[in-house]
Amino acid sequence: MSRKPSDVADFRLEVRSFLEPFAELDGFFGQGQRWPAVKAFFRAMGARGWLSLGWPEAAGGLALGPEYEFALWDEVAYARAARNPLAAGVVARTLLRHGTPEQRDRWLPPIRLGEVHFALGYSEPEAGSDLASVRCRADRRGDVYVIEGEKCWQSYAQDMDVLWLLCRTGTLESRSRGLSLLMVPLDAPGVRVTALPTLDGDRLSAIELRGVEVPEEHRVGPENAAWGIMGEALADERHIQFPPGRVRRDLDEVVAWLRRRGLTADPGLRRRLADLAVRVQEVEIHAARVLEAICRGTPAVSAAAANKVVHTLVCQEIAAVALEFGGPAAVSNGSRMDQLWRQALWETIGGGTSEVMRSVVAREELGLAGRR
Ligand SMILES: Cc1cc2nc3c(=O)[nH]c(=O)nc-3n(C[C@H](O)[C@H](O)[C@H](O)COP(=O)(O)OP(=O)(O)OC[C@H]3O[C@@H](n4cnc5c(N)ncnc54)[C@H](O)[C@@H]3O)c2cc1C
């Protein structure tokens, strides 16, 4: 039975003790390879009410502030247990705001319990950073939508139940004003999911949709209104998207690994590791800025973009030190240090590339307009 924690510090302690049996799960990096175990972990979180910490009580949530969710996913990231599931964040919050009562009744209870999982169907072969150019079409015929198109790079879609599909219901020229959101069961006839291996051995997916039919009740929000809805859902999630616990854990793991090999007496390495410890504190400060903006109810767009850039840069700097000083054992394929490096490389792309994030910072923090 879920109950409200007394304060954030106590809650962190409670989360740490909950995480102890999951110390070997390693689902933060390898969800695609160990989905049954990660799913069981989400169910255990759901049973405690931790997938719905911030939802209103009327929807079965604990109505806690964003600082609790931040603490939860920061600890889960440090433990390497899992990444926050999209269903409980992006999907549930959107349904709470824009869903019909029937949609909320149908989807929120299984999402809260960690029983139904969603893949985010935004990117396509010709649309990633520029989602206003999405081409995957959904045409209304009577009371169903018929979907035709392709998506790619969806995280773990092969294991998920439903696709949160961004699709074109208006003309291509209408750009962001002609997009809608549909919930598409991934076992519907006409859906084909193919695994795409990532550099570190994890799995993303490519999805083909050929004549797939979904009822009109699976559309979330009004037709052609997806853009604003997506922006709100993204804003809600920003404080938990790139938790600093992941970076802290990277440094702790690298230091422990180098120490086990007797390498940490090297003054050059000690200086680099000390610099990295300072960089990790920078990451924590950036994450705290995002949380603070969200708690104050002010826009967190540029703080979140800066956080993502620093977070991914520092992950790469930490992994690079392991490779540089660790010798052949660090670069051998399949070693933990090699995995950290490969994973840190692709971290700069998912959730918006570093170039796009820098453009946001240039525009929002420095007032620099882009080239027309
Ligand atoms: C690990 C991972 C997980 C992902 N998960 C999902 C998911 O679950 N669902 C989903 O839909 N997608 C997912 N993606 C896709 C991801 O969102 C896109 O790859 C990303 O938005 C970039 O789009 P793109 O690959 O089409 O590259 P493009 O947008 O074509 O960009 C190519 C290059 O051009 C640069 N560029 C593009 N536009 C600009 C600009 N305006 N200014 C400066 N530089 C620019 C980019 O930075 C990049 O270097 C994932 C990707 C990764 C790597």
C-alpha cells in the first residue's frame, strides 16, 4: 500500500533501501536485453505508488511535488536500475490534462501499476530534430484512423505494448499545425517492429505502419493539436530526464575500476579525476537549476538544454579517462569501461541532440537569433 513520505531526505533513504535487492539489475543501460526483470522492477515501484508520485490523488497518485520525483529517479539512476518509463510520465500526464474520462479510466490504472508500457513514436527516417516535418499519415475513415508510414529509433519498442504516435493528419505544409497524437497497440495488424542495435549492444527499433487501423477514441486531444500537447508533456518531464545520479555513478565506477588495477597513484590521473569530481558537481548544479525552475513554475527550457549538454559531455569525459588510463582491459569489447564509452557517445543524440540544445541556450540565454 502506498503512503506519503515525510520529507525528501527520508524518501531518498527509503528509495535506497528499496533499491538494494535490485543492485545487479543494470536496466539503466541494458533495458533491451533484460526487459522481463526491468518490467518486474517497474511493477514493484508501481505497487508502492512510485510511478504516480506526482499525479493528483483523484487519479490514484500521491500528489507529491517534483522534488520527490527528482529524488526517486536520481537514486534509481545511481543504482543503474532503470530509466523512468515514458508511460508514467509523458503518457499519463498528457491523459490527465487532455484525455477523455474513458481514456483516463482505461489507461491510468495499468500505467500506475507498471503493467502497460509505451514507446514514444516521434522520430522518422526524415524527421528527428525537426519534428514539424513528420510524414507518417493518419487518415480518418468513418470512426477509425488508417495509418501509413515509418518511425525509427524508438527506445525498446519491441518490448512495449503501445506506441504514442505523432502523425500527420493535416497537410505536409501545415507543419506543426497538422499533427495529432494516437495510441497504437503494437500488436495491431499492420505494425512491424524491427530491432536496431545501438553502439553499446542495447536496442532501439524501427517501426513500419501499413494500413493500421485504430479507433477515433485512441486520439489524444483534438485533431491537429499535438504540438502544444507534446511541449507540455516534455516540460513536465525535464527535471527527471537526465538525472545527475547517473553521472555520479559513472565517476564512482571509473574510480573504483582504476583503483582495483592499482593505477590511481599516477599524479596525472589523480588530477584528471579531481577535475571530473568538480565537473560532476557542475552537473548536479545544472540539474538543480532545472528542478528549481519547475518547482517555481517558470520555464525550464534553457536550463534543461544546458543540463543535457553538460550531462552528456561529462559522461563522455569520465569514460574517456577510463579508456585513456585503463590500458587494453578498458578498451576490450564488452568491458564495463568500453560499454560506458559507447553508451556516452549515443547519449548526446536521444532526447534532442547537443547541437540543438546549444541552439536553445544561444537563443534563450544569450538572445542570439539563428540564421534565417
Ligand atoms: C538513444 C536514443 C534513443 C532515442 N529514443 C527515441 C524514442 O524513444 N522515440 C523517438 O521518436 N525517437 C527517439 N530517438 C531519436 C532521436 O530523438 C533523434 O535521433 C534525434 O532527435 C535526432 O534526429 P535525427 O537522428 O533525425 O538527426 P537529424 O535531426 O537529421 O540531425 C542530424 C545532425 O544535424 C544536426 N542538426 C539538426 N538540426 C539542427 C539545427 N537546427 N541546428 C543545429 N544542428 C542541427 C543534429 O544535431 C545532428 O548532428 C532516439 C535516439 C537515440 C540515439
